[in-house]
Amino acid sequence: MDLYKILNVDNSASPDVIRKAFRKLSLKHHPDRGGNEEEFKKINRAFQVLGDPMKKKDYDMKQSHPFLNKNSNENIFNDDTNGGVPDMGSMPDMFKMFFGGMPMGFENMHNMQRGGGPNIRIFRNGKPVFQSHNVKPPIITKTLEISLEESYEGIVKSLEIDKWVIHNNIKTVEKETLYVDIPHGIDNNEIIIMKGKGNINTHGISGDIKIQIKIKNKSIFTRNGLDLLVNKKISLKEALVGFKFEIKHLNKKTYMINNFNSKVVTPNFRSIIDKMGMKRGNNVGRMIILFEIIFPKTLSETQKEKLKEIL
């Protein structure tokens, strides 16, 4: 049995590489996560040796000198009484080594080996040990800033996190870059949950990441639900005789807005254009133009007389 092959590492692998390989494979094959029990046992046995500097040294010596017989190696590799499987009496110690003192999955694995049977309660110092391996680690909370244009279109944004991993009672902090799929139409302060991407506890259970979206708006639009509001100032002359102006939309297209018919724009007039607002699933809001008429502060006598004639 080549323990290096079981962990998918070569015999020159560093302790850190061996530890990471074990963690990856043990998570993949753990029975509590739907993995193969026998494969899980092999992985644990391999790491029990390769993860211990002294045992690894003995193992490497035995591999290099196959005729050398050392008692330490005999105890590790000769499990004839149990068909190559470690004695179940030693399993709690092994789990204590792997997972920081909690016999994760031991009760389930013991029952599986015996083909079922009564529930086993484990005691330590006369007190029951409560199995808490299904409890997730604390949530990581992050904030991600996007523009209103990115909210309109939807976007994938990168997010760097620091998460901790507990292995063999040692907590290490790892940096990881995640790619967050932000759906179109997402609103300010909405929350995205990325399940299983966070901290990893001593039982191999991964926590979640909670991402709050902050929309930084530098556009001409204001959002109201799915509607996009835009304020437009026009002169009294334009309100009476017509106007023309352009609006650059969030979809990167430019639209010409004009009013050269006989309709007069009154104060607080609103022009509503359907299907030009924010998108959310199959729903699309409106674009609403809010007109503000700028009146002149003064009029000359000539202007007043002309207005009297016209009106």
C-alpha cells in the first residue's frame, strides 16, 4: 500500500502539501458527506503516518529498505486481525488527531461496520460528548460595491476574502478570490448568500458568506423599485413651443426625446415610457421623465405686450 499514492502526492511533498491533500480528500470521501467509508479509512491511515514526522521518517526508511523490520511500522501496517482496517478501538484516538478532539462520524462509522445496531453514546470524563459536527462555522460578512449600470445589466464581480481553516487543532487563514454572480435588477442593500464558501471548522464543515450589495449611482437616473426616474429642466419657452434633448440610457443607447406638437408641458408634468426601466427576472419597469419648468424672473414691457397679443 503506497500511502503517497493514496493522498495523491509524491514522496518529496512538504508537510503543508500533505496536509492540504488530506483535507481535500477527507472532505470528499467522508461518510457523513456521502463519501465512501473504506476510501475514507485509507485516507485517514495514510495521513496518520505521513502527517506525523517520525512515522513518516520510519515509513520512508521502510520503503527505501523493504527488508528492514521495525516495530513501529509493523504496528501501523500489519492489521491482519481486521482485514487491513484499523482496530475500531483506536479510531477515537485517530479522529482526535485528525479533527481536534471530537470523534466526528465515529459513532456512524462504527454502526456501519457492524451493519447497524443500537445507538452508541460516547462519554468523556464521565460526561456525554455531544456530536456537534453539523454546526456551521460563523458567517463571513462582506460588502460589494457596484454601479447602477452594473445592476441594470447584471455582472460577475471578483471578491477577495480571508477565511480560516481549522485542521488538526491548528487554525490557518487563507486568502481566496471568489466570483460573485450578481443578477440584473439587484437593488441597494440586497443580500447574496454564497453557501459553503466560507470558514472550515475542525469537522470539515464549510460556512457561508453573506454579501451586501451597495449601489453607487453616478448616473442621471434615480431608482424607484423597477422604475427609472430622470429629472429634466426646460425653459418656459420650451414648455410652450416644444423641446428636443437626448437621454443616454443605462443600456448604453441614446434616445432622442422631443415635443413639437401642440401639447403644452405644464408644471410637474411626467412622461412615462414603458419597458425602459430596470429588469428583474421577466419584469421590466418604466422610465419616467419628470419635467421642471424654469420661469423667467423678469419680463420686459415689450415681452409682456407680445405675450398679451399671443395669449
